[in-house]
Amino acid sequence: MKYLLSSMAVAAVLAIALPVWAQTGVPSAIGRATFDGIYAGSLTSTSGTGLSSDGGTNRSKCWTSAPAKMTIHGGYMVMEYPDWKRYTLHYRGIVDPSGAVSLRHTNNDGSIAILTGQISNGQVTGIMRRGPCLWDLTLAK
């Protein structure tokens, strides 16, 4: 009976803690609650490649700009934006106590897209790389 209760207690702790940890692979103690909130703004291409000149039938993956939204809670972050096909992509990651952000997205081909940046004065600024494309990120709380 004692073993059964002990196993149930461990299972209950894992059921609560594991989903949060599994999203980013880090303990939930990272990050400051002062960064919590919803940030909105845009991604703007710095790679110089936008939509093709053929009226959009052959769109480039390096679109010129897109709206973006980031939600931060307890040091964990999720950013979403519509890609060039208008699919909503999600980047997940963490913010450390200094405000440095690091997010990633796994593409369909298994490659990883990275977003790094900094939070300061209620604003997130950063750079996102996805394949050959680069974008500047500016989001405000």
C-alpha cells in the first residue's frame, strides 16, 4: 500500500510538471514574471527577398513582413505568425532573468528555425533565421 501511494504521488507530480518541461526541455524556474504578458508587432525581412514579381503565384519563402504575437508566462515563450503560405507557425522557448530570449521551431523537413533577441522596456527585439531568410522582430507589450 505504501509503495502504491508513493507511486501515485510521483505520477501526480510528473503529470503537473512534465508538460511544461517537455515543451522546452528546461525547468520552469527560469525567467522572471516581470516579462509575462502578450507582445505584438511584426517580423520584417532583412534578407532583401520578398514576394515574386509574377503577381504572387510563385511566392518566395522570404516574404517581406508579417504580424507576430508572443505570449510569455513564467519564463516560457510562444511566438506565432503566419508564414508565406498563411500557415500559423509556432516558436517556443525561454526568456532568461536578464531578458535574453531564445526560441525555436522545427520545420517540416526537420531543420530548425531560430529566433534570438532581448526584452527591454516592454519591447522584444530580435532576429529570426529560417532557412536562407532573415527577419528583424519588433514586438511591444
